[in-house]
Amino acid sequence: MTTLGQTVARPPDAAPSAPGRRRASLVLALFVSVGALLVVVVLSIGVGSNNLAPSTVWNALVHGGGGEAELIVRHLRVPRTAAGVMVGAALGLAGALMQSLTRNPLADPGLLGVNAGAAFAIVVAIAYLDVHQLGEYVWFALIGAGVATVLVYVLGSTGRGAASPVRLVLAGAAVTAVLTGATSAVVLTNGIAFNGFRAWSVGSLDAVTSDVVWQVLPFVVVGSVLAVALGPALNAIALGDQLAAAMGAKVARIRVVGILATTLLCGAATAVAGPITFIGLVVPHVVRAFTGPDNRWILPFSMVAGAILVLASDVIGRVVLWPSELEVSVVTAVIGAPVFILIVRRRRLAQL
Amino acid sequence: MRHPHASPLRAQGLGRRGFLTAMGGGLAAVAVAGCTNSANDPPASAEPTSKGTSGTEPPSAFPVTVTHKFGETTIPAAPQRIVALGQTDCDPLVALGITPIAIGSFVEDWYDPIHPWNEQGFPDGRPEELNFVEVDFEKVAALAPDLITMVSGGITKKDYETLSKIAPVVAVPEGYTDSAVPYGPHTVVIGQAVGREEEAKALVAEVDAAYAAVREAHPDWAGLSAIHAEAYTGLYQVLGRNAPRTTFLTSSGFATTPDLDELTGDKYSLEISAEQLDLVGDLDLVIWTTDPGAVADIQKNPVIKRLAAVQEGHSIWMTYDKDDEFFWAMDCNTVLSGPYAIEHGVPLVEAALAGQSPLSEGA
């Protein structure tokens, strides 16, 4: 995306003497991460609340054969695994994007009102439009996320000057507060008890079916392409808006594309799994701890690491509360929090 | 009978997990000896007893003393102003021809305490509704009751003590959980409090006989497996064998399955993974509950529609909408709602066993 950030900032800590070696080790690390993701994918298809033998799982996966095993493997675990990878990658990537875009180390995808917008739209759909299927939630979630983001951007841009990171964050917090209140108001005053909404609002992959995966896949793909392409431009933004502009980066355009990508990624992820907030916050920090501040590496690594964290958490959640399941959002928080604390204690968070 | 699924306010406050945990905790102490056909027999050690009433006519019976889980309550004279605060406590009173001056309710727009089976008890219009979940003591006191019943729906010791300062209070009989007092002990303990124990027992016997008649008319139901399950978008629950709705099935001759019984234990309901739904779907009869307006969508749910009981039509579909009276008749499980559940439920069960996937009337 050289049209956006025409001058590519060199990653500040990449030792000029050995950029090649560092690059090689990062490429290797990326392959290792993808390998780890594949292992988790295999686990996700093999392990679940229903204790199927590995051979049964394999048969059901390859040959189908009808019956309970096929139902579980093909119609529950495979879509769920795909959704876990998608949601984790989207949230990890969106988190990294948000943190760079706003230069705020505590930024996460919820910050621009995306989650709140999606949740509000879904509640309205359930309450007034008789929507009860996850596949239908998706559209409302995307619309809600989009409207909330536009609202935040318009609010953050009014008045003098361009939208600064601080003003965007403040506008995001305000819009989130309003939408969260509105969501509660609908839930509390509407006659129907929102069991479906409650299940969704916790954040879970339990209900995902293949049609939902196909529905949101295009949004995640487009969002991911936009986000990863922004990597070089984000390196320029990291130097501050004025310096980035001085170097030829079109700051406003970068920010708009970044927000568009965030909205697509988070809207899709939130629609599928409900609001899972921790991934977007913690994954970029974990990644940054070993890639350094170069966004061209942080973004792809955040995708893979996010997918690993969400999927592994989901697998754990399936077995710890048998015969029920612990929601993936709960497990990610339980796993993610200690990791986060460890990183914060071990080294200062990489400066943005 | 608090409904884990049907209380948006509480769900908001605690979150789903916290809410369900709270429910589970509250119900963990359940010790009802409920099995097929015996769900309404009080445990031998905890039969509600009343002193000085047995065998005598009501008007001369007072004072009566009623035993319940918080001790004994003496009612000095025949009560005239009864507040039926427990969720379904008005039903035994209406059955005995008594109109309470106020009745308990969730006081939310998804709930209506007046049903086809008890509306004849209120010929002068709707009684005052009081929130039994969060009791407004001043409101109760302002009604100047001479008897308060708080048998179904649950009461804390603290609330019991506060209410006792207003008027004599009858609480849950010893040995039963707040959410699952069957119509037998429920009716008898309230009958005792108004000095009409014998009549109450006769009413209970009529309902027992009605269920016996159902079993007699359908000998083929004996031994068939059946269960209530709840399906929402991404949330599946199975009801315990002692939940009031389940006793409609067991009283009609159906049996719950040992593997489900083992999982649910004494819980009102249990959340299960989508991967475990065959535990429900393989049964001979499943009664599904979902959100009002969501039946068609849940039937299309790819996981639900592949279950045997759904594919073969051996499922009854209903919601907890206030117009879905069959749901509430089973869920209230009172001396008045039992016959309504039988009247409306038996044709539905017959249709389901014939593979017709019947829909409850209000759903």
C-alpha cells in the first residue's frame, strides 16, 4: 500500500547490520506459529464435549457416514474450528491495527464502539424484527458495527482539526456508553426474555454453523487484506501524525482505511462469536514482545496468534465444564490475563 | 417456580453464567423424592402436618398450626384477607373457593399470573399483583392481610421473618425445593392454613386420579422415555427430573433416562453442549421450549433439526409466552393447572408420538 504510506519507515530496532538475519528468524517464527495453529486446528476437530475416538472422528470427517459422529464432526466441530480461526485472526489483527492507528497501547477493537454497535443492532433485531438465528444476526451485527464506527469517526472529526487518536478514543467511549445503555434499555423493557441474546452476548462459538462461517468469510478476507496492506503505512503513523505527513504518508486516508478494516474484522468476529474483547488487547502485545515494533510483522503474527489463542481457549472450554461448555470468551480471559501480566512484568510494553 | 430462562432483569444483573450458577446453587439442596408417579407423594419424614384439624370441619378448626421448613405457624381464626404471595399460591385457594385479596407475580410484561384455570376465582376483576421475587413489605402490610402464603416460588428466612410481623406466614413444606413443590403438598399445606385440609386432600386425589386415568388410557406410554429441553440460539438446556414441567411427563407414565438423571441430578435444569444433544434427541418424546416467536427458527437450526426426535416428529414445540398456557399449566403444576395440562397436553403427546411435530396452542 505504497500509495498510502509512500515512505516506508524502517523498523527502529531492526539492527542495520543484520536485517537479513532478523528477517529470516521472523519468517521461521511465522512458520512455527502457523504449524502451532495447525496443531490446534487438529485438536479442535478431535476434542469436544462428546468423547469420540480419533478413528471415529477421522471416519466421520473423511467419509461422513451419517449418524451422531458425522453430525458432531462435520456440522459442529468443523464450522466451529473455522469460526475460531476466523474470529481469532480477525480480533488479533484488528487489535494490532487499532493500537497502531490510535497509538494507544490499551486500544482494543471495542474501543471504537464496534462491539457496542453490533450488540445494539442484534438486540433491536431480536426485539422488534423477530430475528432468532445466528445467520441473521450477522447482517445486523455488521450494520451496527459500521454505523457505530461512522458515528465515532464523525464525532471524532467535528470541530477544529482532523480526527486525532485521542478524540477518536473519546468519541468511541462515548458512543459505546450510549449504545450499551440503549441495549440494556431494550432488553429490560421488552417483553421477551432474551435467551438467545444472552448466549450471544457472553461470547461463544458453540452455536456456529457452516452457513454463518461462509457468510462472514468475505468480510474477514477483505478486512484482513486491507489491514495487512496498511503495515508499512502504520509504521509511518507510529512516528506521529505530523512526522508521518512530513514523510509523505496520507494520514487521514490511512486512518479511514484502517477504521474500515477494523469495522469489517470486528463486525464479522463479533457477529459470529459475540463480544470477545481480550484477544484484541493482549495478542498484539504478546506479538510485539518478540517481533519488535514493525507493523509489517506485527499484523500477520497477530492474526496467527489470535487464531491460536481463540481456538485453544475454545477447545479447553469444551472439556472443563462437561456436559456443558465454558464460553470461549471466559477461557480467553482466564488464559490471557496471566500471560498479559507476565509480559507487562517481564519487559516494558513496546512503545507505540 | 422461578424460571431460569425467563427473567431478563436477573439475567442482566448477574450475567448468564452467574445467573445459572445462582440458580443451580439455590436448587442444589433439592431433596424431592420424585420418580414416576410418586412426584406428588410427600417424603414420609416431611409430610405437612396440621394439629387440631384432622377429621374436623373447617369452621370449628381454628386455631390451626401449620408446619413448614421455617417452623410452625399458628393461624388463630379463619382468614378473611389472604395474600397469596407465592407464585402459584392462588391456585389451591381458588380451588377451595377462596379469592385472595392479592397474588404474587413476576410483575413483568412477559408474565401473567391469571390463567384459564384460575380466572374463575376472580369474578370481580384482576386482583392486585405483588412482586414475589423482591417483596415490597409496605405494600403487603398496607393490605392488612390475616394470612400470607409463600409456598411456591421461594422465600428466604429473612423475608419469612419480616412477613411474619405483618401476618401469619405459611412457607414451603419441609423437604421440598422452592421451585418444585408438587401440587400435592402445595395444596395440602395451603388447605391446612385455611382449615380445609380434608377438602384439599380430596382435590389432590382428583388430580392424582386424572393422571392415573391418563396412564390407564395410554398403557403404551409406560416406559417410553421423555424429557423437556430448551433451545435458544446457541444455548441448550435440559430440565431435571424434578422440575415441575418434567413431572407432567412422569405423572403421565413416561420415564426420564438414567443418563440424563445422572447429569441433572436435583437441578432444575442443566446447560448442555450442542455435542451432547443426542442425549435428548434419542428419546421417544421431547417437549421443546424456546423464546416466543422463535419456534420456526429453532426448528431450522441445523443442529436441532438433525436430532432423531425432531426428524421423526416426536417433538412438541412451545414457548414460555404468556399466551402459551400449556407451558404454564405444566410449569405451574398446581391442583388447578394439572387438569388443564392433561386436557391440552394429552392430544399433543398423542400427535407427537404419531410423528406430527405438534405445536402448542400459544406458541
